[in-house]
Amino acid sequence: MKKIELYKSSLELLGKFIRNRSFNKLTIVFPKDSDLSLSKASERLSELIDECILRNIDVVVENIPYCFLVGYKRYIKEVKNDEKVKPKKCKECKYYEKCSGLWKSYIEKYGEGEISPITGKYLITDNERCMIEILLKVGKATTKQILELKNSPEFKDICAHCVESDDVMLTGKKLMEKGVVLRSFGPEGYIWSLNKEHFLVKKVQSWIG
Ligand code: SF4
């Protein structure tokens, strides 16, 4: 059984340890003084958990809330601690009762921006992410331009199914309902742009760096 605390240096090494399969059980702990942000850590962690599953290693993650590892809830072990807090926005999360929260010192350092309560409205599909990434790159675009860009090598692996303008319109409409995109009308039809202050836009921006 191996216990690893997550820092920039250990995150690099973790993949190697897992590939060498030098243990059967692994506990990954996010410590109070980690030099990583939870977004950065969890981005890589989901791949590492997948590798553990593949190599039949029992893996458990501590001190990382569910909203940072959506889809990996069963690998998270809740550890209560008086130094952890749950910000006010967490009250709308369906895991509010079960979740032990985040280190208070972490919130003081990074703020609450990365936290996305699990309610459904903060989740995005591949197509929605694709549209956000395109608009982050080009600023604004018509429906036709988005359709062309999603077929370009840069975005084709993100887009799941948009094949015609109706698909882009539907994705845009869902993002509008979430307050993520704005729509105006121009000579070539709808023009889409981003609400850059929206939490999901900031989140996708942090994923792509
Ligand atoms: S939103 Fe709050 S309560 Fe929900 S999983 Fe994240 S930290 Fe926990």
C-alpha cells in the first residue's frame, strides 16, 4: 500500500509509479500545503485513476471534492477535518451533505472560482466545450463559421456530433440558457460570443491553459 501526497513533483512521478505497478493499493492525498491548484491536479488525476483501474490497483483519493473529479466519485474517500470548509455556493450541490469540503487555507489562496456545485447546470457536453473553445480562440463567430471550425484539426476531437447548423444552434441555445454565450443577429445570421465572466468559460480556459 502506497500513500502519496500531491505536489507538482509527485504528480509527475505518480504516472511512473503506477506504470511500474510497484503496489496494489494507492492512496492519493491532496495536502493543505500543496503547490498545485485543484483544477490542475484533477485534470491529470482522472487519467491516473484510469491507469490504476487498468492495472488493477485499488486507488483512493482524499481531500479532493467530487466536483473536481466528476465521474470518479467512487474513488473519493471523504475525510472530515475542522480545517475544511464548504463555501456558500456549495449549498446547491447535490453532494453537500456527503462532501467534506476543501482546505480553508486553499480557499483563502485560490478563492471559490474553481468550485462547481454538481447540479447539472454547471456540467457541459463535449459539443458545448467545443463551442466555448472555438469562441475563446476567435472571440465571436457566426453559426457557419463555428461549423467550419469544429471540423478543423484543432477542434475535431472535441466535437461529438455537430454535423449541421441546427446542431450548432442547439448547442448555442443550451449555452445561452446557462448564461455562457450571447447571441446577436448580423447580415450572415446569428453571431455567437462568450460571456467571459461566466464560471464555465473560466473553467474551460483553465483546462486549455
Ligand atoms: S460543490 Fe462544494 S459540496 Fe459540491 S462537491 Fe464541490 S466542494 Fe463539495
